[in-house]
Amino acid sequence: MAGDLPGKLTESDAGHGDGDGEGVIGLLKTMSRNEVLEALSLGFCQHCEALLEKRIHQILNRRGSETSLSNGVAGVALNATPAPDSASGKQLARAANFDILLNDGLGGSGTVIDNGLSEEQKEHIRYSQVGRKKDFVHTERTDGKPTNVLKGLELHTKVFNAEEQKTIVECVYDLQRMGQKGQLRERTYTEPRKWMRGKGRVTIQFGCCYNYAVDKNGNPPGIIRDEEVDPLPPLFKQMIKRMVRWHILPPTCIPNSCIVNIYDEGDCIPPHIDHHDFLRPFCTVSFLTQCNILFGSSLKILSPGEFSGPVSIPLPVGSVFILNGNGADIAKHCVPAVPGKRISITFRRMDDSKLPYRFSPDPELLRIKPLVVSPTANSTPQGHHQKPIMNSSFVKAIVQQNQHRNGQVIKDKQDRETAKTSKNDSFLGGNDDFPPLVIGINLSISGGGGSEFFILSQIQKLKGKVPS
């Protein structure tokens, strides 16, 4: 693929290759589905990979638009969820009566929908689109030694798409209305009076009651073990499952509590280090408005809601920001006055010795299995933007169909199966020519017009038929 090839191969394109007159298309027609996938799994040059990824995105977008009316919003569905036992728990279930698909957290096969992709296949595609940045560096002297105080920070973008963000925000606003009506436990919802700039953001706590400062009863900052708040809403548990499945949070530190911050324009969070009643890592998910978070071992307060520090990191909407290591324990962080309405959800795991006395682990959060991906999908060195390898997730999640430009009618499936049986060995040279796929996904490549072959003009390189 020396350039941006057209969407279909011309006869001249198909004719280049082994000299038998059939070219790439002829070769592909002789191959079984698994053999084609094996060939594609070997990888391509950077340009070919980018072009193939672009074409697959175009097909996915077209399929998504064609099925959106009949299937609802892609990636998000409204499903009934079991209601917790308590009265307020039932209110929570009604307020968060949503389910984020692509992510049941339990493994197993998904349901195939009209566009031909199962939830498992779509999840691999969505996972491959997540951007990962881990190269945050800022050196300061700590205990007399130069130290990267940002080590351990990670930014994962495009974790929640626009429609999922909308669903989550609507859920948060439902929870806020419940809190205003007194339908949540007393310490779950807090809406202080806005007595000065930067003060007065709304907070909603789930899983545990966290005390920011010494309260009227003399309780110090930290988790108040004899206080109860409402449990995690079902939708928030789905968010946790996705983050663990998509290798954003480790399965050894699955969150069991969270705090929702609802900002009005001008609200902020002052410099601090998160309390060690919570384990590391923890994370913040951002919605509605992008804002900056400041880091440094010493942050200055300039005026109400205004701070300064050596490092400013933007937090895009739909992103997950991980705090761990030095970035969580040496550097302080703060959020200056936000430029517009913003919602953040910070998920944290409580130290076992600090659990509320009446806390019970949620069984839904005990069986989350990280997504199994190809080793090449995580081959980018630590500290770089990680663009997941397309050929380990895209190619195996969807196949592109094509028909001859001259309108030739393809023979029926039985004829093609017969041809494949007779010609396979001449092209593949046996079953050991290609390694097995790392991820085995059950794909159906049959489609309109009976076409069962892929568009890929460079496939001959896999057998050394055309020089690079």
C-alpha cells in the first residue's frame, strides 16, 4: 500500500502477484477464514496498518449509523438492574438503571446483534482505541536526591465515549436530585453553601464516609468507620469493571468506594495528597468540561480558587487519570477554578483495616477478569503514548467485504469451499506456516452478495511473493 488506495481493488490491482491471473483476490478466495485471519495477524508496515485501520473505522462508523435506530445508542443500553435491599438502595437502582455494554467484567461470549459483531468483538475494538500516556516527568529534589515526583501517573483517554458520558452524567444528576430530596443517607450527599469563590462543590460519597477535616464530633480526617453511606450505584460498578478489564486499574486494587464531585464554574479543589486510608492506585474520571490538574511538591495558593504549580496536566472528558507512586504520595495535586460545569468521579479502594464496620464486599466486584489481549498490544515501552496494535484487535474483530468492480457474480459458498480445499496447500504450504492467533474470536465473514474475502493488496508479502 504505497498510497491511499481506493476502497475496492481494480482488476489491475488484483492481477499483480504470482502470475496466475487471479492475483490477491484469487489467493484470498482459496483460503479459509482462519487462514486469512492468521495471515492478517502477522502485521504490516506502519503505513499499511494505518490505512487498514482507517478503512475499518469507516466501515464500523457506517455500520453503527445503520443500526443506531434499531439497536439504540452503540455501547450503551438501558437495562433493568437488581435493586439493593435498602430503601435508598432501591432509589439508587432506579436512578442508575443503566448498563454500559462491552464490559460485563465476567468474560464469556457476548450477544451478536444486527451489525454482526458480538459485544466481545466490539470490546476489543473499543479497547484498541484507548490512548495511554505514562511518560510524565518532573524532577524535584526529595531527601536531597533528584526525584521524578510524577512517576506513577497515567492518563487513559477515550475510555468512555460521548453517549456513555451522557448516560453517566444523567445518572449523577439523578443522584443529586435524590440527595436534595433527602432520599440518600445523610452522609452520602453534601451540598455546602457557596460562601466564597472556589467553595461549595457538591459531593456524593458511596462505599464509605470520608471526613475531609475534623468534624463537629471530633472525628479526624479519614474514613469514619461507624458511619454508613449508600453503596456504589450499579452504573458505577460497570465503570469499575470496564477500567479493570481494559487494564487501566489492576485487578489487585479494585475500587470499593468513590466520591462524586459536581463543580459549578469557579469551583476548585485545593492542594492536597489523598489520605492513606485509601490504597494506591486510585483514579479520577472526568466529564462535561476539560480542566487542568496541577502537580508539584509545593503548590501555591494565589487567591480563592487560583493556584500555581510546576506541572499542569489537562484532563479530557471521558478520560481516566491514574494516581500512583510518587505522583500520589510525594507530589501534591489540586484543581484550579474550573472554566465551566464539571463532574468528576474518583474511585478508590479502602485499606482493609479502615473498612466501615458494617461494610460488605460487593460480589460483582470480586470476579472481574482483565481482557485477554495479544502481547504485541502492550509492547510499547513504559512512558510513551501507547497506541494499541491494530492487527491484534481490529482485524480480528471485523472483516471487510468486497465484490468485483465488474459486477461478476460470486459462486455460491459450496463452490468456494471446494476451491479452498483443493488450493489451500499451494498457498499456505501447510498448517505450520503461520502461528496461531493469540486471541481467538468467533467471526462470521459471510455477508451481502455472498462475498467472503478481504481487501488487502499487500497480503502476498506474507509469502515473500512481492518485494517490500
